[in-house]
Amino acid sequence: SQNWFKHGVPQPPAGEDFEQRVSITLRCVSNVSERSILLIGDSNTKEVVFGTGSGKVGASYPGKRVKSSKVENIDPAQCVGYQNIFLHCGTNDLRCEYVTGRDYIHKLVGTLQAKLSDIKKLCPDACIFVVPVLPTRNRAMNQHIVYYNNLVCRMLTHHFPDVWFEGIYSFLDKQGLLDAKLTRDGKDDIHLGPIGIALYVSLMKRCVFRRLRLRQYSNAAQGLAHVMDPPGDT
């Protein structure tokens, strides 16, 4: 809460002097804070709008979206204060005109690994979700995307086993391409349209919900273990 609230003690009235002044702040943190979301993403997340009302994420999942066109643009400092951090970057890095070879993709994964290390240092209690780069309707570009996603999965397994890496199969058609029904006007090779964005938002909510349920089960199991075998018993 210190990220959002400031308080202080006003100066005493003129002519009055006090040896001590005490400031008392009473705060209540809402349960929805556990569902707070920071979405760091490229243009494919542009239409994800937080808040209440039609077409928005909803009051139960407060948060904001921060633009990051490429992996190198991710700013870990912006993650402070959020319980759930989604990283959705890499599409622009993997355009055919930028990829010079597999060494380029390996270096890109190394950049992501460094960003994750910084985020975990700044936000040790936050849950981090790395969203795989969505395949496009461009087969040549998809070769780079599949290779990148496989490397990211391997990197997370070895270095960040607690970072979530969700499947994206629901966005694909039978040919393994981005489903045309989910794109803008059914013609855009890369960007999601309204139906695709709705599916994307539901994916985010499901991730956060599953994470909370797992935490609740873990806390319940620890409490039960404490009751069954309290400290000091032999």
C-alpha cells in the first residue's frame, strides 16, 4: 500500500508546541488486490482494457496494460505493486526481417531471462506469467516463433520453474496457424480481433484464478500439517 498512499502529520497551530506528534494510518487491503494484474505487452495486447463495463477486464481483476514493443523494452520497475505479472512480448522481435539466424533467437531468450531475474528481485512475492508468442498466419515467421517458444520453455524449466508458461492451443486452427476467426477483420496475419481479445482476457483470468486456488490449497495443507504435527512434538 505504500506504493499508492501517502500520509503525514500537519504542523501544530501557531503558538502551540508539542514534544511528540503521532501519525496513525488505518488501511484495509481489498481481497481483489490478490488478483491485480500488470500486462506488459506488444500491440497484440493493445485492445485489452482494464476497468468495468462492456468489453473490459472487470472490477474483480484490477490492473493496467503497459506497452512493450520488444523484449528489450520490458521495464521491471513497472512491475512493483502487482500480484500477477503477464509478459507478452516477442512478436516484433521475431519478424522475418529481423531474425538473422538461431543465434539471434538464443540471444533474445537470454534477454528475457535477464528481465525475469530483475522482476523476481523486485517482486519476490508476485506470480509471473510468460505468455508464449502467438503463432501468426505467416508460416515463415511461425518457424521462428516455435523455435523461440521451445527455447523459452526450456529456459523457464531450468531457471524459473515457478514461472507459468501457459498453452496457446485455443488460438490455433487445425493447421497450427493463428485462427482467422480470432484476427482483426479475419484478414490480419498477426493481430487479434475482438473475439481473440476476449479469449485472451479469459486466459489471463483463468491463470490468476488457478494460481489463487493453488495457493489456497497449499496454505490449507500447511495448516493441516501444523495441526497433525505441531512444533515440539516427538
